[in-house]
Amino acid sequence: MQRPRLTTRQANAAIQEFLRNAGIHPLLARLWSARGMEDPAQAQPTWSAMIPPLRLTHAERAAALLADAIAARRRMLVVADYDCDGATACAVALRALRRMGAVVDFLVPDRFATGYGLSPAVVGLAVAHHAGKPDLLVTVDNGIASVDGVEAARQAGMDVIITDHHLPGDTLPRALAIVNPNQPDCGFPSKHLAGVGVIFYLMLALRAKLRRRGAFADDGPRLDDLADLVALGTVADVVRLDANNRLLVTQGLQRMRKGRMQAGVRALFAVAGRDPRQATAFDLGFALGPRINAAGRLADMSLGIHCLLTDDPAQAQALAQQLDAINQERRHIELAMREEAVNALAHDTPARDASVCVYHPDWHQGVVGLVASRLRETYWRPALAFARCEDGTLRGSGRSVPEVHLRDVLDLVSKRQPGIILKFGGHAMAAGLTLTEAAYPSFVDGFDAAVRELSGADRFEPLIETDGSLEPHFATIEVAGLLQEQVWGAGFPAPVFRDNFQVLHQRLLKGKHLKLFLQRGAQRFDAIWFNHAETLPEHAELAYRLDRNEWNGRISVQLVVEHALPASST
């Protein structure tokens, strides 16, 4: 197992001073300047600062088509993806479209039966939909690669509008309109919108179009009350939190903290044991998001979508409890698969330092991506996990490290060994593929060789980026709360500090968490290192997060340890 190396981000002194002079808290000024934030206005992101919807290519055209369809009472069907981004995007679309008078229902593909996206098989399901054959399909969080699916829809007499955020291939589908910030020639400044962000933008454009047509007696329906769904899908999809995405997430979190959220979101907070009054991006990514995702991994994502669509608190609670139970099952399955994977790798001959591939015929297809993610974190190298499908093929899911573009590696393998990969897709950090079982041993060798060739490395070194020392006068409950209120995430990571401490006392909690009592100068701290059982020397350099700990009504500062080294000289 690779031990991480600590590095320190460098703040931009000029920008730091500029932010401080604009009234930003001195610690936030340092943290934000080290993450490239230059505009003090981003400290209080308001709706007025959001990038205008019509800067999205085809947003105006798609809005006009939807407005025409609403006026003509054409039947619409939203085709969603089976992850949290897709589920929230579907809920945003249905809630907004119904408020604006649309006749609309939804369809979410089955991960195991039809696979991802608007495939010809999904078009067949749409034609036979229980609400009747639709006139217009609207994809959310998928569709940019659905060339064959769009053609099948056209042949079946259905129009298609695509909303997506994934990277396009060489050929775009022949849809009536494609709304995607990543399509060629789209000048939208934020290329990191999640699928839920794209459909939210289109709904804003549609409302503006209907206003201009005089469709409303007033300004039309409020859409800002969907911000909780936009925030949840954005964080759960781990898209880069650029300024525009941080604005969307901030607005959603503010609504949650004020108790203004969908019944399903409130119920998910309840089953997760989280307080929405203290809502953070961490809650969305690690408490609510996984419960929605579990439905798509093990069962039917319709459960998650119905939870986000209902306005009945009792029904929302019942659905959230079902999602929680499915997530518990997912955890048990994942833990068993992970243990089997680690045991298999311990006896792997020959050992491969550049990559990790594991396969078991009895593993669950919906969980292999999570296992790959855990293996990537454990061994810090590109990892692929495979399960056997009903047709006898192997379906794999992979996660990578920053030095290795995973999709490019799979592309090289497919060119070096034609026919060995039946199909594949993805991006730099995550990808999926299908193999025949007989091809697996050859693929493993070819994959490892391709990783080495494209990266020029035999092994990779994990890094923990820190923000250097935390000034003693900022190690307070108030500052911990201030940091907790901010939006941190992908591309805008939460602060990790780095200091020397004396370890006064340490003990294990539940046999797996290291509880610490630390001293730095005149200050003493409680600290915890989750899932770490090895004790520390008396003097250690710790990488840690500043947190608030609430216990029996008492709030105190707690340090959450990320890594430890022998104490450095001062």
C-alpha cells in the first residue's frame, strides 16, 4: 500500500490581501486565494450572479420546442439516468414542466436490462410506456452519445430533445435540439454543470419563453425552490465546483438550512440521521446521494425519483426508509466484495504495481464501481472490478489516479488487441467496459502494459494537499463553523491543515477508530482518525480538518486526522 506524501498549497499573497480588504475573513481569504478565487462577490453568491441560461447552445431552441409542445398538449416523456444526478434532474424536469402545464411522465432505464442512456431498447420501452406512447422524449443526464437511440425514436415517430453534460463523441445524435455545455461550439463559460444543472437551466429558459408568449397571468411558477434538488445532484455527481456550481449548491444549501426543501430531501436527511439546519455539501455527497444511488445500483431508480417527486411527507418518509434499507444492503455487499478483492490481490501472481484488476463471477454488477473506487484508494493505482452478466460477458467498472487517463488506456488496449473489449466508454477518472470471460486474463496483462506505456510510470504516489499551518487563534468553534458553512468539493477541496502535535493520550474506539488528545503550544484538542487503528508516536505531524463536535448538547472543536508523519523539526 502506498503511503501518501504531504504537499502545501500556496496562497496568492496579492489576491489574499485583496480579499481581506474586501471584508473576507482572513483565513477564508488565504484558503480561497490558494484555490484560485479572485472575486469577493463569490463569497455571497446570489441568483443574479448566475450565468444566463441563453448562453447555453440550443437552450433557446429547446425552450421554444417545449413551449410549442405544451401549447399543443403533446405527450412528453423524460428519459433519466439511474444515478443521483439523473434522479434529481428527472425530478427537476417533471416538477418544472408540470407547473408550466406540460403533460409529462418519466422513464428510467434498468442498469442491468437496457444499460445506460437512450438506447434502441429504451426507445422500445418508451413506445410501450404505461402513460401512452409519447410524442416527445426529453433526456436528462444522458443522450449525447445516443446516436442509434435517437434514430430509433425518429423511426418510431417520436421527437427528441437532449439535455446532457457528458463529453460528445465524433458524431452527434440527430435530435431536434441538444443542450449540453460540452458540445462543440457551445460558449457557455461553465463546462462543469451536472445533468441536473443543465435541465434546471433549460427550465429557466422555458419559463422565460412562456412569459414572452403571455402564457402566465403573473410571472409564472417559482423555480428557485428546486435549488435543493440541483444542489444534491451537483454534489453527488462530483462535478467540479467552479464559481457557477458553487452558486447553485450554495442556494440549495441555504434553502435546506432554512427548512425549505422537497419532502423527499427532508426525509432523506431524517433517515441519514443528519440535521438539515446544519446542511453541508458533505451531507449531500456522503449521506443523501448514496441512498439515492443505491436504488439504481441494486433495485429500481424509480424509487429514488418518486421520493424526490412526492409532496406527501408520509410517502416521502416511507420511500426514504426503503432507500435507506437498500443502501444498507449495498454496504454489506460492497464490504464482502471488497474483502474478497483484497484477499484475491494478496495471492495475485505476478503482482502488478501499475494497475489492479479483480473479478469474481458472483459479484454484483451494480457495486463493482464502488469496489474499484475503494481499491484505487487503497493501492493508489488505476483499478478495475468485474462481475459476470446474465449473458456470460463480464461487465467492468474502473477508477483511476490523476496521472492516468482511464478511457485512453482502454482505447489503447482495444487497438493493441482488437476485439478483446466488446464495448467501453468513460472519461479520465472513471470508465466502464464489457469483455468476454475468456478474454479476461489477456486483458489484465494488456491493461497493465497500457497503463505503464501511457503514464511512463510503474507506480504512483498519492498526495494529500494541505493548506499549511492553522494559525492558533483560528482553531476555534466559530472558525470551524465558518468553514463548515462554505461549499467545498471537487475542484474546490475542503481545507486540510498541517501541524506538529504532542500526543498526550490515545485509545481505540470500536476497535477501529483512533481517539486522540493532543497539544500544540498552549492549546489542547480532541481528535479522531477514522478507520485507523495504529497508534502514533508521542510527537507527530498531522494533516487534519478542523471540525465541530456536538455531544450531549456541548459543542467543541475536534480535529479529524487525515494522515500522520513523524514530527518535523521546528
